[in-house]
Amino acid sequence: MSKKATIEKNLTTPQVKKLLETLGEGNLDQLQRRTLDYASKFSKVDVEVAEKLVEKLIEKFGVQGEEAVQIVNCMPQSIEELKVFLAGGRKIIETSKLKSIVNLLDEHRKLK
């Protein structure tokens, strides 16, 4: 038996939605259809915005990739909510930086 090499990449919910939509709903199995339904209901921003936000969180604010994806998936609305995603970090992040992150998310948040 040979082992296949796997490549893992953290995807935001909007990226998952787009990926599954490109496969076509008729080509999806039951789990994939459920996942698409979930991604459709819980995507908080468009895929392009999600990608830009992840990039900005990593480059501008030094957030780790996995944390950036989770932040974009949940789009926290307050510093307290944001701290939940950064609690595993080894460094303390200044309040002004946290406010800037929340402001960035607010600028891109979908209006419901």
C-alpha cells in the first residue's frame, strides 16, 4: 500500500461555499450538500472579501493563518469576542490593535 501525500489548507466558510458551488450541486454527495447548505447559511462575507481579510490579518496584524481564518468565519463584533480567537497566542496584543482588527471587520461585514 502506498501512502498519498496530502496537502492541507485552511479555508474560510465562503471559500468552501465557492469550491462546492463550482462542483455543481448535482455532483455532490449528501455530506457535501449539507456542507454547502451550512456554508451558504453561515458565510458572513463574500469569498473575495474573506480572502482579503485573511491576508490583511496575517500581514498587517501578525495573526496566525488558522486564527485569521476562524476570525473571518465568525467575524467577531467586539474586542472581547475577538480575544477568544487569539487566546491561544503566546503574546499579548495591544488593545489599539484589537480595536483596529474589529474596525477592519466592521468595514467588510455584510449588512443583514
